Amino acid sequence: MAVPAAVLGEVEVDVGDSKFPLLCLKDLTKVYIMGEQEVRALDGLSMDVNAGEMVAIMGPSGSGKSTLMNMIGCLDVPTSGSYRLDGEEVSEFDEVELAHIRNRKIGFVFQGFNLLARTTALENVELPLLYAGARDRTKRATEALERVGLGDRVDHTTAELSGGQQQRVAIARAIVSNPSLILADEPTGNLSSIQSVEIMSIFQGLNDDGSTIVMVTHEEDIGRHCKRRILVHDGRIREDTVVTDRIVEPSASLAGVHP
């Protein structure tokens, strides 16, 4: 079936076939009071992300991109404005409701991996399923690890894995509950250039399979692996463009894992 397109500026981009954007942010503000000074980390920011997109959020330090990521990830709430995720208005949810949304609909990948030490890859990936009360945790976690090329590392502890392998475990943990959205915060920041390419290959493969990915990065070449680039500055969106010089990596090899 043909994929409909939406106009972004003067460029058409594929947006999937949902009836509404997966993410819909409208006039978001986040204001912090520091002494007598008011800091507007987000200043009336609006954006949509459709199902199946792969978006890079970029900007200088202090631009508001991390605050934006926290809002999208339901780790914080806006001072004002609207945020709809998968059709639900979440901007006024309480902490319990936000935790439920995070566990059901969002998979997180962080720069520092955020894995539990002295536990196996399998146990780390099982955690979201454990919190959700799923009964088929081992099977689903194993399948997720196989999907990122770590089928032969399920019993290895975090200390026995390289940085690239640890990030693969983090990606497996993010996808194991089949979330609506994958959020990646500087996912290659602690990796070598070779490992970074492997990780971006995995993300592109997940996106090709239908996953929606929003990624914060300050690295231009990493941003070029995405399909769309959003530049944030002073809490507002300054540019929103299709990546016309996109870097497309070969499919990630699942037969082995580089050190």
C-alpha cells in the first residue's frame, strides 16, 4: 500500500498511515525559576512526529533539546502546552500515569547504557517485562537479544561486554516490550566510530521494520543517519528539514558482534 506523504516546508516526507501523529506537541513551555531569574528551557515549541519516522533532534548545549527529550519521554511535565502521545493527552498526567505510559509505550536508550551491573544481558532485557508482569519474559528477552546480534551473549554479565555490546543490550531492552516509540539520548556518545556505525545500522534496521525513533545527538554524521533533522535553539525549533544526504548503513550483521 502506498504511504501517504505530508508537506514539511517544501519537501514531502513519508508519514505512515495513522490518522494522527504519534507525537503531537503544541506550544510547549518549560520554565525554571532560578533565584529571581526565569529560565525558559522550552519556549512555545510545537512539533509532530508520525509513526515510522526516524528523527534527529540537534542543537547546541543549553538549546533545550534535553528538556524536550524529557518531555517526550514523560520524564517531566511541561509548564504549559499540550503533548499527545499515541492519541493520549499526557501533559497533565500524574506520576503514576506517566510511569505507566513510559513502561507501555516508550523504549529508552541512553548514552551511559544504564544497565544493571553484575546481572546478565538476559536479566537486563527482562526488566521492563518484569515490571509489566509479563509471563513470557525469557522468550521475549532472548528474541530481542538475537535481534541485535547478541544471541550468544545472553548469559554474559555487563562487565563481560564491550561498550558496543552493552549498547546493543540497551537497545534490546528498549524494544522488548514493543513500544510505540524508541527514544535515544546520545546513543553513540560513549562508543568508538566503528561501534557507532554498528549501532546506527541497528537503529536503521529497526526503523525499516516500522519502529518510530527520536534521537538526540550533537554529532552531525549521526544525525545524517536519520530521515529528518530538527534543530532546537533557545527552546524553539529553528529548522525542521528532511535529511537529503542521508547515510544508510548495510544491515547489521547478526552472526557476530564486534568487540
